[in-house]
Amino acid sequence: MNHRLNIDVFALAPETAESALGLKNLPAFLRATVNPHSGGLAGAVKHYATNAASQLIIVEDDGDTAALIKRLEGLAGVVEPGRKLIVIGAVNDITIYRQIISMGVADYLLSPASIGDLSAAIERATHDPAAQPKGKVISFYGIRGGVGSSTVAHNVAWLLSTQMKMRTILVDLDLAFGTAALAFNEEPRQPLIDALLDPERLDPILLQRFMVGESDDLQILSTHGMPRSSMILSQLAIEKLVDLSRQMADIVVLDLPHYWANWVEDLLLLADETILVASLDLANLRDARNLVDLLRAKRGEEREARLVISKADMGKRSRLTVKDFTSTLSVQPLAQIPFDPTSFIESVNDGKVISEKNRKHKAALAFQRIADAVSGRPQPARRLMSWRPALKRQVAKPART
């Protein structure tokens, strides 16, 4: 989900130094520490003669093949084993590439290096081929309290697990008043907050003890709904919870509380998909614009948050329309959820999500569109069924005599 790295960068070209500093603007590097230095590869050799090396080192050199190899040998003499090294050089030759890779260098780039070059090289250098693939993270966040973000998250989680047969973990991060377990008529063995109080103890075996669910395809982490006097969470605990969940499932659905903290912002920024749920009123429009602008700046337009309109037919009362939201936010809504309190209340009372209770309900169809979009799986083309009334067989009438 993100790189918690300490990175030393010894650049020569101004473009490379600027790219290195720009890494912090990428969601994957929000947790990384980037330490800029001057002097290139030669400067790195001098620096590490008296300083400990970081986990990842990026050095730039402008010398020829002989100078580059000599300086790399000097660097190897002052850097502790086990460090990852990325070299940026001026020599464009496959022979030198093979030679320095054989020396243990993780990657070689041509100078100057762009931010995309550095990001891709770091990903290659830190990738563990033996590690198990990790599931996608989908964050759901209500622009205002009461817009139904939790209901959307619950229904999408059910569809991903039941209809698409994806191993799904639904994590209710409203640790005081969360309703995920209640929505599925489940009783948590222990409230999730207990698992987060000591991050050092948190592992897959412990986390499994806190999960409830009718099947392995949908497991739920939630609360009894009993607030405590002290519920201070460390950012590390939340990060570890999400990372462990990703190792145990294909999809991790995060039901985020309407609350603002550093860890909430991080989960909105770092999630593979971020879904914002809003209703059609002025307060929602104002807050949606502010949040969309924030996420667009930090996630980038290629990872833009998606918008879901809840209680869509209530817009007549507020005199705001979906078009108003679309034009203001420059975001086309992924789905529109109709306002039908009777059906939703009946579903809650029955301990079933509406997608299970009535799959043909307009809300259930909207939830299906969201699940299709965030699943990451190509959806089969839907055949349009043509219906033609059967032609009545014409029966010849007997001739009159």
C-alpha cells in the first residue's frame, strides 16, 4: 500500500534532485523519508565514511565507465551490507548495466531521472517476489454524517464476496458506534479496538479471532457499539491492521467514520479506490468540493476518487441536482442511490443488506454497479434480451354454408 522507507538521495542534475523531492507527493511515498544530499556518488562515499547508511540509497554519477566502477567499489567499502542501491549514470551502455548489476546494484537509470523513473526503480528494488500478493483496499467515506456511506460499504462488501466470490474483509473503523456486524446480524467476539491497542501483538492469527461472518468469503471486523473513555489509536496500529487484512483477502472494504484525523486522510489517499458518498444539499456540495480538491491534488487525476450520490431523489427538496454536483466537482457520479427508508429499515431489521433481500431493487442495482467498478475484474458484456410476443396461430374459420 505504501513504502515506509528511509531514502538517501545523492543527486547531481537539478532535475534528478527535483524528482527525488517530488516522491513525497506520490501516495505510495507518504510514509517515506527522503533525505536529499549533494555531491552525487562521490559525495555518498565521503558521507558514509562517517555516517550510517539508509535502507535505500540513490546516487547519481557523471563519470565514464572506469570512474563509475571505481566510485561504486569505494561506496561498497563504506556502506553496511543489505542496503538497496539505485545508480543514475551518464553511460548508456548495456555492458555497464550488466556489470554494475552483477556488483549487487538494484537498478541503473540514465541521468537525469524523472519522478516516474525513480518511483518505478524503487518499486523494483523493494519488491519481494516471494511475498504473497495483497488484496485491493476500497475506502468508503461519507461527505457528511448520515448520508449512508456505511450502507453502501456493507452492500458492496456483500456483493464482492457473495456474487463475485472474492475473499472480502469488511473493516468498520467507527470503533465506538460502528454497525457493520449489526447489519449482518453478527455479534463480534471482541470489539476491534482491543486488537489495535497493542500493535506489536497484532498478527494474522490474532486478527482472525476478532473476525465474524457466515462464510470465509466475507469476514467482518466491527464493534459491540460500546464507547470507552479512552480510544486513542496510533497510526501504526491502523496501518498494520490494513496491511494484515490485505494479506488475508482479495478485497479489503474500509468503512471510515465521518471523522477527520491523519489516519483517515491516509486511508483516503492510499486506498486503491476511494468512494465518497454525498447527498444533494449545499453542505454536502461544499464539503465534497473541498475533499475532492484535496484528494485530486494528492492522489492525482489518474487515481481520482469516485462519487456516489445517496438519497438521490431528495434533491427536489434542496433544489440541487446531480448536474450541480457534476459541474461543480468535475466528477461524474459512479452511482445514484434512491431514497427508500422503508426498504432499508426492513433490511436492517432482518439482518440482511438490501442487495440480499431484494436484488432487483434500484438501490441493489446501484450497489452492483459500484461493486463491478471497484472489483478490478473485467465484467462480461451484458446481452440485451429481446422480447417478442408470441404470434397467435391463425386458425382458419370454417366457411359459411
